[in-house]
Amino acid sequence: MKISIFGAGYVGAVSAACLVKEGHHVTAVDPDPNKIGPLMAGKSPIIEPGLEEIIRDGVASGRLTATHDAAAAIAATDLSLICVGTPSLPDGNLNTEYLKRVAEDIGAAIKLKNTFHSVVVRSTCLPGTTESVVIPALEAASGMKASEDFGIAYLPEFLRESTAIKDYYDPGVIVFGASDKFTLDRLEAIHAPINRPKFVVDIKTAEGIKYTNNAWHALKISFSNEIGNILSKAGIDSHVALDILCADDRLNISKAYLTPGFAFGGSCLPKDLRALISMSRRQGTPAPLLEATLSANEVQINRAYSLIANQGSRKVGIVGLSFKPDTDDLRESPLVELAERLYGRGYQIKIFDPNIRMNRLTGANASFVSARLPHLAELLNEDIESVLSDSDVIVVGNRAEMNGSLKRVKPETHIIDLVRVDKTLRSEGNYHGICW
């Protein structure tokens, strides 16, 4: 395929080299002569192991060229990758000036073509940027309609400095954010030789995945450093502890606990997190990430309360009260906290949880309920139907307890779903997912 790459920096240079190595014809476009000059001479404009050899071979083969002429590059290619920088502004937001400028240049050039051209953004940009910045600039400059007269897509890159070539050929996943089939077909053809999991999503989701990945990587580094500081102060080899943590691929390095939903609770996580924070304070070891974890948990409870309050009704049914399904353990359940807050502010509450029987609550479990929700006995209902029929707002706290009853909720009743009881549902109308 004939491909033009706008931006000959880190991502652009690596992408150009790897595409050329796979047999594609690539034109690199950049206004900076300090980038174009080395490329035209078969040299790498950046330091990256193995890159210069691929560039040299690509130039020698005639499949890699470089120019500052955007119009000529567009005229000679079928698909363009936008790989320009999106640096930070003083307030932390992104500077999309280069992105917009390149989109305008591409738009002016595709206006002169009589064949379908695909524009693919690789620059890291916040969700909605392609829609709000790139597409309007392309359409204004070309007088054409995105996804109809020209293709548009987002292709997040997951390249790391010093291992970029390996990362290109062996990524964790490949994500196509596409809005037209022709461009998607082109992207799938380009990536056909790479045997890795491939996902097709909308453009905004693809943009969000890039940030989700980077935030997760940063979070892991900060967590390992913070826990390492605490453990080492206690005389523990943090590398041994983290090696064992990583050996657990059922809970620790897995999908477990990585499904967005409601707050955590129960007899272990909140208590143990508080104890670890207390230990770090006694040590004099800062633990801002662990402290923020408790704060973030409270934010999710507040979010659920706000969703309920925003519906404007005082009659609320809660389905599921324990911190997880199939247990009667109410200790530090965030649903108990939510119910107590609603009750204390005058809401009429009905609760259904088939696992909760007041005469079976004992020990610490009974003590917690007595302290946090002393009116539980009068709020509990043994029949889910009465909770569904008598409530204007239904809060789904546990999936198992809802047990297929969603379809029996009256159409006018608002549903606040904290667990995503049905994977096909998104927030719309009277259905409100807490974060979907």
C-alpha cells in the first residue's frame, strides 16, 4: 500500500520504517529539515535500536521517501497516518495546534484527488479530539464529508522508547477506531501479518483506550514504588514481595477487579488499606496513592448517591445490600453506606437481599449493622416484586440478587445500575449505569 506519514518524530519514524520493511511504499512528511534531511540520507532522525538499518534499507529500495510537500505526498498515496506531537499546555490539557494544522493541509490536498483517501490519526489525543478537531479541519479544508468522501480512523500506538520496533511487531493488542469500512479494511490489511489480538471499536473509544493504557502503566509504577517504600522500611525485600504478587495470575495480574462499577467494601480491603496507611504514617513513609484509593472509593459512593438524587424521587428500592453477591456479610458494604445516607436524608427505602436474615446476623456483622444501619429490619423486604412495584428508583447493587428481574421493572421507573446487570445496556432514558 502507498502510505504517507505526517510527522517524522518518534512514532512517525518508527511507523515509517516498519511499514517499509513489510513492503509498503511510505512517504514521510515533515516541515523540519532536521528530520527530513536524515531520512532522505538513509539515517534515523531519532535514537532507537535497529531503526537506522531499516531506514537505510528502505531508502535504498526506493520504498521510503521524505518530503515537506504535503500535497505531493497525498497525491501519491492512499492512506495517511498523522503522527504529530500533542504536547501539554500549562494547564495540563493538550496542545492540538499541530494536529489541526496537519489536518488542514491534508484536507486541502485530498480536495484535489478523485480517489478515496483514508486519514488515520496516531497522535495521542484525548477522547473526542478526532471528532472535535481533526474531522472539522479536514471537512472545512476539503469541502468533503468524513466517512463518505474520505476515510477517517484512529489507530493508537503502544510503542516504548528503546523497544519500539519489537513493540510494533509484537504489541499487546491492536486497536482500530474506525467509522468507515473502506479505511478499516485498509488498516486490517496493513496489520494482517501481525498475529496479535485485534479489536474494532469507535474512534472515541480507541482514543480512550490509549489513555487508559498509559494511566494504568503509570499507576502500576507508582504503586510498586509506594508499596516498595513501605515494605523496605519494614525490613522486607520489596522485589520478593512484588515477584510473588505478580505470580498470582488469578487475582493480581488478571481481569479480576478491573471491571468498572461500584465501590469496594467488605471485611478485608477497607480495613487492611487503612492499616497499611496507618503503618506508613508511623514509619514516616508517604503513601499518597494508597490514601487516594480510599478517597476514590468514597467518590464512587457519592457518584451513586448523586445519580439517585438527580432523579427527583424519594421512593428508592435497593436490590442487593452485601458488598458482593451470595453472602450475608454486610461489614463495610458500600451499599449499606449508600442506604444509610439515603435513609438519613429522608428517602423512603425498600431493600431486597435474599441472603440477609436479621436473625442470622451475628458477631461483627450484627454489630456493624447495628451501628451503621440500625433500621435495617424495617427496610428489608422478602419479596423483590414489592420493591420493584413500590419504588420510583431501583438501585441494582448485586447482579445475582436482581436475577433477571430487570424486565419486570415498570417503564417509568428509573434504574441506577451499579454492576451492569446487562452488558448490552448503556445509559439512556430511564436507565443509568454508574460509569457506562
